[in-house]
Amino acid sequence: MGMLRRALFSLLAQMTRRHKHLVLLLVDALLPPAILLVSVTVNFGGLGPLAHGPQPWLVLPLLAVLAGVVSMMLGLARIQLKSYEASAMLRTGVFAMLMTGFVAVSAPVLLPGMTLAGLLNFGLVLFICAVGLRVAMLQMLLWVLRLGQPKRKVLIYGAGTTGAQLVAALKSHERIVPVAFVDDNTALHSV
């Protein structure tokens, strides 16, 4: 696990901001076609309309190109993962609605038999996966970046209620580890 973490750290350290934007743009471009495949498979119990001839397969590359263009227009790939908040989620919602609209408009020609439930399923899953992927990518990035940061061991003065609250608060901190209490109250010694 340590080698993987070091390799990822090295890769991330070498990536420029432009490279990171391209990765996010690629994710935004490839996610809608992948979600459409899953949605069609769930909706039809298989590939359904995509299995009948080459024309339905046109929707996947068209969707990928359109998703990349819309992502660039909305600036989704330029939003830093650490800054992904409510306004960015709203943009992701607009992105999912536009992709769903494209699929709805192209469905009669390229995906005959696609139902309203299938379209709604596609839009909802696309939104959830787009947001979820960014949150997962941020957590992975934080996990990798914590590699080079040593933990600091601390003593807490005061073994009473306030000291216990401080220990509880520090449990979620990545770099601070409480190791012992120090208190001048002899009643609290070795408790």
C-alpha cells in the first residue's frame, strides 16, 4: 500500500494544473456515455436499442464530445476539488440536465424504445456519479498528500471534562495524536 501511495504522490506532484484540468475534463466526457450504457442495460435488461445495428452506437461518441464541450463551457473541470461546494454542485446539476436533454432529444432516432424512466434514471445517476467521483477524487488526493506529513504527539493539560472534549475533537485530526493527560489534580491521576 505504501508503494502505491508513494507512486501516486510522485505522479500528483509532477502534474501541472493544466494536466489536472484535463483529467477532470476527461472524466466529465467519459462519464455520461458510461452512465448511459448502465442506464440502457438496467432499463432494457441488456443493451436493448444499442444492440440493434451500428446507428444507435453513434450516441456514445456524440455524448462524450458534447459532455466535454458542456463541461468546458460550465467550467466544471476548472473547479478545484478542494473548492467543490454548493455552486459547483449546481453546475454539475445543469451539466446532468443538459446531458439528459441531449439523450432525450436523440433517443427517438438513436435510442428507439428509451423510456422516460430510463431518461430520468440516466440523469439522476449521472448527477450522483459526477458529484460522487469528485468527492472520491478529493478523498484520494488527501489520502495521498498525507503521506509526507508526520503525526505530532501531544500531551493535554487537564484530564477533566474539557481535556476529554479536546481528545474527542482531535480524533478527527489527521496530524495530531493525543498520547497522555497532564493534570495537577491528584484525584484525576491514573484515571
